[in-house]
Amino acid sequence: MHLKEADRVTEGQTKRAQILAIAGLADKVALKPRGLGPWLWLLIFGFVIYGVDQLNMVPIFFAQAEAKTPGLAASADWQAFKHVMWLLLGLQAILGLYLAVRLFCRRNRRTIYLIIAVLWLMAPVRDLLIFTSIRLTLGNPGIGAILSGRLSHSEMATLTRWAVWAGLWTLYLLLSKRVKALYPPSPTAAT
């Protein structure tokens, strides 16, 4: 009988050791993020929705501007501006869809660097082109004023908002453990 108790103790200790080993392994597995997580899903969702939302808002903006300014709809400059807006926002929507798909499907560091570059360039370049189109359409100095740094307060506020937004996403994409785990450096980057 005494021998069977010893066997039970040894058997119990072995099970305990196995459980502790599994728990130790589970802790290590829990530290490595799996799946995209809420922030990357938010970024993917943002790329898709923002472009589509902008395309939905443009006709409303055009209708309001034409209602407030009689004769604007017949202006050749206004028609050119509308074409430029549709082109810029259409390209932005396509780029947003591409980036969302790439972020979801291509799991390498180059994807993250591309996302960061686009975050910093897409909105400011688009907005500067829109500001220039507006100024040229209205007969204002246009790109000369922009290049000399004379932006209106609302234009500066728009660009500042985009810089803060891009900066926060850049910090997340560069510092996040999840992003580092899901988007490792490309094998060709080391050579």
C-alpha cells in the first residue's frame, strides 16, 4: 500500500510538472500577438472607408458650392476643378483599397514602410493639390503662395491634423509588438 501511495505522489508530481511546463509554454505563446488585432483592423477599415466616404462627399460639396455661387456650374475653371477633384479622390480611394489589401495579405516589413510613406505623403500632397486647384480656379496666386509658405489658417490646420494623424500611426507601426511579430523583415532585406 505504501508503494502505491509513492507511485501516486510521483504520478501527481509528473502531472504537475507537465501542467507547469504547458503553462510556461502558454505564457510564451500569449506574449506573441496573433491575428491583426483591433488597431490594424482599424487602419485597414480606415483606408477603405475614408476613400469611399470622400467620394460620397464630393457631390454634396459640389452641389452646395454651386447653389451658393450662381453661374459657378457654367464656369470652365469650375469644371476643370471638379475633374481634378474626382481624379485625386478616385486615386486616393484606389490607393486606400490597395493598402488595405496589402496590409491584410502581405506580411513583410516593406508593407509597413509603404504604409508609413503613404500616411505622410497621401493627405498632404492631395491637400496641397486641392488648395492649389482652388486658388487657381478662383484666380488667386495658387502654387506661388503655397510654395512661399502663405497658407490660410484652415489650410494649415488641415495639414497639421494630417501630420498628427500620420505621426500617431507611424509610432504605432514602428513600435508595436504585434506589428513587429506579424510583419517581419523581408528575407531579401538582409542581403
